[in-house]
Amino acid sequence: MDDERKNLEEENAGLDDILDEILQKNMEEEAHKGERAGRTPQAEPLPEIAPVEVSFDETDDVSRELPESEAEPAQESIEEEPSVKPTPEEYLDDVFGEDTPEAGEKDDDIRVIEVEVGSEDDTRITKKDILSMLLYVIIIFLLTFVIVHYVGQRTRVSGSSMENTLSNGDNLIVDKLSYRFNDPERFDVIIFPFQYETDTYYIKRIIGLPGETVQIGTDGTIYINGEVLDEDYGLETIQDPGNAIEPIVLGEDEYFVLGDNRNNSSDSRFDGVGKVKRDTIIGRAWIRIYPFDEIKKL
């Protein structure tokens, strides 16, 4: 029993030494941390150390009273100011200056600037929009006027006098520009007004040119200056030569026209149409755009 007690005492003594070493290391680590933070570490009282009186002031700084013989030289301590979050008002003051109006206060200068800038911008944009729209409408109107009166326009065939080239209901684009630079040519399909009725136009094919003599025989043969005209636009052989049974001499600005449906056409063979003056020709039929399955250049 004595041996076991002796062994236990030795083991306890060894454990005490180990605990003393651990405590000593902890104290040293706390001391290092205190030096880095600028504070004196707080030590836990040990049995081997004389009683220490510990006190805390209102700022949580740690201090202790030591005997004069054990007092260490005074060391400078760095006091850390507690971090305080700025209030929204302080944050606004830092960003915009101290003149930021408080909640509920009115800032007349800022309000006036906003009203002035907003009203000027809105007025300027509105004026620009109106002017742009007016300019756009004027340009479209001018382009439409120029195209319809000087370039081309759509027209619709009414009647069967141009069968089989053109049929009733066909839609065409009329070229009004070409004849401003060039004279009409033989076999051109032209549009001209009916002289005895307003807003009525005829569409026929040119057969005789200015200065030529045109005649149609009783067999339906067409002669130009006494020679047979080689053409195959006629749907049928002419049965009624009309006034062309006798030679018709064309003036320097006159054209002789026929419909392709020769036996169902009112044209230059008859007094209702007669010779067509150059200045009355509106334009030439350029392209058929409807029906869609028969679109082609004429």
C-alpha cells in the first residue's frame, strides 16, 4: 500500500508540473497578445503568486495594482476607439456635404432646377418630334407627286380591246419618264386620254410613226409607206379597215394606233380616236403587276 501511495504521489507531482508548464505558457501567450494590442494582460491568480488586486474601469481597460517593488516601468498603451456605424444623416453629410436637407425640409433650389430642366427638355423634344413628322409628311407628299406625275403610276385595264396581250382587270405600271427623253417607238403600248370624255384613257399599240403613210387593205394587211408591215400582235385578221382603207398621212407629231383585238377595238381607224398627238401621250405600259401569275414586262 505504501508503494502504491508513493507512486500515486509521484504521478500527482508530475501532473502538477505539467499543469504549471501549461499555465506558464498560457500566461506568456496572453502577455504577447496584450503587448500587440497595447494592453496589459489579465492574469489569473495562482497559488504560488501573491494576491493581486484586479479592477476594471468604465472603458473596459484592464489594470492591476502591484507593489512598488514589483511595479514595471510604465508603457504606452494604444487605446482603440470603439467602431460606431454612422447614421443615415451622417452618411449623407459625408457624401453630399453638410447642406443636405433634413427629412421633411423643402429644398426650393433643387425643386426649381428640376422643374426648369424637365420643362425645357420636354418642350424641345416635342418640338423636334412635330417638326420631324411634318418634314416626313412633306417629303412623302413630294415624292408621291413626282412619282405619279413624272415617273410612273398604276393603272387598271378596262375592256378587251388589247386581248390577248392585256385583259380586262389587269393592273399595270405606266412609265411616264422615258418619253421625256426619248420618242415613242413602233409597237410600244401607250396610254393617252380619250378626247371626247374626261378622265377616260385609252391603251393601244403604236403602228405608224410620224411622217409615215398608213393604209389597211381589204384583206386586213397593214401597209407602211406602201410596204407590208411585219407584225403578229393582232388577235385576228382585220375585217374593218375603217378610215385606213385610204392612205392616212401622219404629221410630224402624230401616231397611228391599233388595239391588239383588231375586230373589237376603237382606234385610229375611226374618227372617235383618229391620229394621236405626241403631247397627249401620258406614257407607255411598262410592266403588268396583276394577276400575280402573269407578271411580266410588256
